[in-house]
Amino acid sequence: MIALFTLSSLALALQAAPSVGLTSYEEAVRCAGLTQAASELEGGESRQGRALYDAALYWSLAAMQAGSASGRSSQAAEADQTRARIAAVRQFSADARAARAALQACRRRTPNLG
């Protein structure tokens, strides 16, 4: 039930996203990788972890949608996100300030799914 509510909220957020401004495929993949990595590192038990999970879900679907719109296969879009997530984990593990700043920028652009 909760997953259905989240997916419904996410679908509405994706529909509303263009009014805020279009996001390029590359930006969506970068945000997907950053939020997925941060979500994995944080875990889902905390409020922060749940918010990161929601952001990761949003950006993953946004990247898939942007990939489809630009003619990429779903397999290519998934592979791009995997590479972005692995790179982000490495950046976070090295405590890269740029990665944390990029994550915050992505989170500011994530619609409220709650």
C-alpha cells in the first residue's frame, strides 16, 4: 500500500517536473547515482535515509524517462546509473566535498514525495 502511494506520488512529481525546468539525461543520471549511493550509505532506518531513498527513486525514474526520450534503451540507462552510483560511492568514501555539494543540489531539485 505504501509502495503504491509512493509510486503514485512519484508519477505526479514526474509529470510536474517539466514546469520547474527540464533536466538533461546526464544531470538526471548524476543525481540518480548520487542519491542512490547516499541512500545505500545512510540506510533506510532514519528519516534522512527514507528521504534519500525517495530521492533515489525519483531520480532513477527521471533518468529512465529522460533516457527513453533521448532514444536510449532501458538497459543503457540502467548501466549509466550503475556507473554513476559506483562513482558516487567512491567519491563519498573519499569524503569529496564536490560530491556532497552535488548531492545537496540534487536534493533541492527533488519534489517532496511525502
